[in-house]
Amino acid sequence: MARWTTLVVSGAILATAWIPAAWAQTTPPAPTAPPTPDPQVQQDRRELRRDRRDLKQDRRDIRQDRRDIVGDKQEIRSDRKDIYSDRRDLRQDEKQLQRDRAAGNTEAVKKDRAEIAGDRKDLRGDRRDLYRDRKDLQSDRKDLREDNRDRREDRREVKHDKGKLYRDKKAASAK
């Protein structure tokens, strides 16, 4: 019985001495200053953010150019319709002029000539609008090609900067 008592008492003493020592070993280390970031890694991150921002802006520009192209095509379509209707009006006025001449109605002939002059003026204006819209369409297509070129270039820069950042992070962690 004395052995058991000695064993239990010595076990209790050992446990009271060992448990706090075990807890002391598992406490986290005292806080230290955070490691200073590598300036090259920071620079790479800034470049990557800037290139991604440029890429996003290029995508926005491309979407806007595509919208402009669609709008220009619609304007060209409406200009063609206007030209068609103006030419039809002009033909009708010329036929009316021939009828009024044949009838000998001088007052109606003057009125018909004025209408023909107005229709020709409208036709010239619509043709001018059509040429201007075609020119706008060409310039918008040119802008789209330039923006696509910029987007491809920015995408290459982003990929390059990602690789550079990875290499610099790896080099910084090896130090």
C-alpha cells in the first residue's frame, strides 16, 4: 500500500511540474516586427496593377468602339433610306412638272421647279450625311483595330509582370 501511495503522490507531483512546462513550450513566440517587404516585389505588384488597369480600359474602349460601329451602320442604313425616298420624291416631282407643262399650267410649273430644287437639296444633304457616316465607320473600325492592338500588348505585359513577380517573390523568400 505504501508503494501505491508513493507512486500516486510522485505521479501527482510529476504531473504538476510537467503540465505547466508543457504549456510553456506551446505558447507562441513573442511578436516581432513584420518582415520588410522586398522593394522589387512591391514594384512588380504596382506594375501588375497598372497593366491590369490598362487592360481593363482597353476592353472598355473596344466595347465602345463596337457600339460606335453598330451605330454608324444604323446611320448609314437610315441615310440610304432617306436617299431612296428623296430620289422617289424627285422623280414624282419631275413627272408632275411634265404633266403641268403639258397642261400649260405656268403657276404649277414654278411651284414644281421649286419643289424639285428643294428635293435635290435634300438629296445632296442626305448623300453628304451618308459619306460622313461612312467616314465615321472607317475611323471607328480603325480605332477598334488600334484598341485591339493595345489590348494584346497590355495582355502580354500582364503575363510578363506576373512572371517577374513570381520570380522576385521566389528570390526574396530564398534570402
